[in-house]
Amino acid sequence: MKKTLTLLTILLLVVFIVGCENSINPIQPQTQNSTERTSLAKAAKVDVCHLDEYGNYIIINISENAYDAHIAHGDKSAIWYVGGTWRVDIFLEGGPVTPWDETLILTQSGTDITGGSINLTIPNPGAAWTVIDAGSDVIGNSVNIMIDHDNSSLEAHFVGTVDSDGSMSGTWHDESPGTRTGTWNSTTGEATYGCEDLCEEFCDFLGEFAVHYYPSYGGDIPHTMTISVFDRAAGTFLGTGGPDSYPYDYDLTGTIVGDVVTLNIDYGDDDPIAGGRYTLQAVFTINEDCSFNRGEWSASSTSGYTEGGTMQVTTDATEDCGVPL
């Protein structure tokens, strides 16, 4: 009995000691290291100008982790485009309450800004300023403009931001030897966010076009042609068409070299008027606004029939913007 009590006492003492140790040094919860926490955190989102299958840039929002892969693929960063004419109020610290009213004319290429401005009010109404291209830029929504006065050594440095509504505002200060400082904000003008500077304007030939052929013997023969394939890089297109008043169609191919368009039409062997295989070639030019000038055409058939005259495409091509070639 005494031995049993001794063993029980020892057991209770061990339990007491273990319990005390746990209360002094409680078991610590498992924690994630910084790498694990970072991998589990949601990545930030960024905008990129994505090059789509048609050669155009479109804005998409992607994970920041995928940014480098998109840039390597040919995508570009989305930017604020501030090119255009702005009216700006310039406030002088410690000066009159009425701001100086200035017109700012900006041209943007990539993130670089050039252009000029005209001081409309005091202290030099009508005086011209020139925006220095070196160091003038827009990075993200931050605007940095160096202005050099044309009739003195005075230079002013404007810094600011593009707000979500496309307006701009910020602070300015004179570079040495000037000492003025102040604030500025736009009153007219609007920046746009996107990929404008990343695309090249071109005339898209896809679609349906109305064409009028004027034979040398007189008359007007209206046609409708549909261009279904347009390779802008190669300067080629192809499609189908036909005269509106004749019950047969033709295949067409064409080339664009500079502003010169050459159209080749092949009726095949089923031309009931000329007989045999009838082919036609038209040459005309296209303008910067994608309208067409009157051109000339000539045609012949394997039966010996020939004709010619002038022609006019009366449907304009579509003004579009794509990846620079």
C-alpha cells in the first residue's frame, strides 16, 4: 500500500511539472515565411496595350506577374496621351489672385513631349515659349514639362499629374536664375488613356465598295466589289465582284504601292458579251483620308475584244490604326 502511494505521488508530480512547462513555453503556432505569403498574395493589376490577331493594340488588364511576358510578346505599356491644345491657368505664389492664361500646344511621341505655348496675359502677353524636348515627358500619369522663354534666358519647370478625367494640374518653378514658384491647372483640353501613339494610321480595304466604270464609248457601268482579304504588310488584297446590271461575277486581286492602287479583274471564260476569257486592269490613287481618285482601266478578252475608259471608286476605304510596319 505504501509503495502504491509513493508511485502515485511521483506520477502526480510529473504531470504537474509538464503542465507548468507548457504554461511557461506554450506551443507556438506555425507561421508562413515571407516567400509563402508573397506567393499567396493577390498580384497587382496593370494595363497593357495588347497586340491582337488583327495587328491592332487594345487595352487589357493583366496580372503584374504576367507583364514581362506580355512585353516580350510585343505588347506595350498603356500611356496617357497629352498631345493637343490646352488652356492653362498659371498661379504665382505670393502674386495676384488672377492667374496667367496660357495656351499650351503639345505634340507627343511615345512618352516624349515637344511643342510650344503662347503666354496670353501678364507678364508678357503674346510672348512665345518653346517646350524643350529634352526631359519633357509623360510617364504613367506624371507630367514633366520644361519651358524655355524665347526672348530671355528664363526657363520654367512644370510638373504635375494627369487626373482620371483627363485634366492636368501641378506645380511649377523657375530654373536658375529665376526664383518664382506656383501652381497650374488646365481649364480646357483632355488627355486620353490608351494606345494612340502605338498604332500607325492606314486605309483598310476590307469591305464592300461601289465602283463606276465609264467606257470610252460612253455610259456608266456600276459595279459592286467585295474585298475579303487584305494583307496590309504585303500591300495586297483579293475578293469578288460584278457589274450590278449583269448576271455574272468575277474574281479580283490588287496591290497597293504607296498611294497607287492596281486592280486586276478576271471574269473567267463565261463572259457572254466579249466572249472568251475577259480580264480588266484598273489603276487609280488613294488619298490620305482614304478616298479614291478617278483612274483609268483597260480590258481585253481572248476573243480579241478590247475596251477601256475611266473609273471611280465612290466608297471610301476605312481609316484604321494598326501596329507600325
